Amino acid sequence: MTPLMLIGLLFTASQGAPEKASPFTAVRWEGDVPSVQFEGEWYGLVSLDGVTREKLVEFCKNEYGDRWKKRFSEDLVEVLKKMGQTPKAGALLVMSKDGTSVTKTGAMTEENRRKVLQGNRDAGEAPARPGREKAPAAPAVAVDRSKLYDFETARIVYRYTGAFEGTETFSVAEHGKTLVIQRDRKIGVWDRNTTFWKDGKATHLDPAKKTWFVTAIKTADMDLSVLHAVEEGLKIVGLLRKGTEDVAGKTCVLYEKKDGDRLWRSWRWKGIELKIEMKNFSGLSYVKEATSVEEGIAIPAELLKVPEGYTPR
């Protein structure tokens, strides 16, 4: 590629994306985790233009309700703009495949978006295959939301290894009425943020940009890892009890789900997950494990307010 061609490519990538566009040609789901088709291959999405998959999913859930998956897959430009981003014609994609991080630049085109739209329509209208009839909806499981965890206060430090790297500190007060999650995690790019749940709302802080925004979605209602899950609820997602093992000095119940070459193992203690092992889910394999669990640790007051110098997003 000549220098002139390279300059032209970079210039094109810096231009704004069309109103209805996508860098992907199809999107499919494993629960709330999207896999994306790019250049004919399937990948696990890590981030798009520096916005992590988790933030995209969280925003779509909060903004679009029951139609959030449709908006995520078909209206990425609109989603990014509402999040305060400026979608470019060339999107920086961080993805994963077979446990390896892949970084590519994807053209945000209307044709790609049409393929995603058609794929969604086909998936919704396609008849069930013989022997593959859709299972009936699982019954709702009653959960006592007034007491998320069977401990009053605690501070838990986690370590990520594998496709994700870094740490996470989870602080709990009042049996889960007040929560703080501090993440310093690499998923292709470093994701450093703090979220605290207080007085019925979640406040999300971005220390790099010194910005904050508020949602009504409780962190513990979005992430099974910190969700108060009862035995029946775990069975619904396919996690079956296998025995007990110690993690960070705490005796946990071990749950496991196997599906071909995919493995999901969860070690839970008093309503919270202290360790999770994922293999080949949407191309991702990682371990998140508690390295310390301290009960009776109060949450510092400064973690439950927006720091000075931060501006609303």
C-alpha cells in the first residue's frame, strides 16, 4: 500500500458513519453476550471504538427495554450517538476468537446493516427444525430483593486471567442495598471504571474522561456473577450443583454447565459468585476468582458520591 493510499484510507475511516450502518454482517446471542460476524468469521465482541461490550449492552437494556437486542444489532450508529460517541466510517473493533484478541478496522456500511436486519428477520421467521422445537418459557423464580446476600457487609477482590486481565473490587453494605464495583480490567483495551448503587440508582464513573451518568438498572440485576441466585434460578440457565470447594477461604457450592466444548463453572458463597470459569463461550475463555473476602468492611463514603471535577455525560 502506497503512502497516498494509506492516507486516503485513514481519511475515509475518520469520516462519520451513515445513519443506518454496521461493521458486522450478522449478530447472534448466548444469553446477553453477542457474537458478531465479520469478514465471514464469528468473533466475540470485546469493544467498538473503545466502548466495551458490557457498556453497549447495559445502555441498550436501559434505553430500549425488551427490544434492546434488536437495537444493539440493527441500530449501532443511533446507540453510539445516544451514548455521546461519534461513530466513524471505519470502526475500531476489538474481538476475540479461540481465546485470542483480534483488533481490526471495520467499514460501517448500510449494506452490512441490511444483512444484519435480514438475518434477524430470517431467525425470527424460520420454522423450527424437527426435534428442535422451542422450549417453553421457564417459570419465574421469586427472589427476596430486600436481602441480596446472606452477609451484611463485605469487600471482595477478584483477579481476571485468560481473555480478560486485571482486577475487580466489589463492596457490599446492608446485605446488598448498597453496592460498589471498581474495575481495572483489560478486554482488548483497559476498562477502568467505578459503579455504585445507592438510593435506587446506579451511578457510573469514567475516571479517564472524568465523566459520570446514571441508570436505573442495578448492577446486581445485570450480572449473574453478583446476582442473588437461588438454586432454581441456576438450574434454569443450566448450572447444576456438583459439590463444594473452597475459594479464598470460603466454602462454596460448585455449579457446572457443559455444552460440547463449552464449559461454565460457578463457585457461589452466600448468594454471590466467588469464582467463575468460562471456556469457549462466544470464543472467550477466562477465569474470574476472588483472591480475598473480608466481611464487616464498611464502604468508604467517598466511593458513594461523584468525585469533584467530574462532569455529567
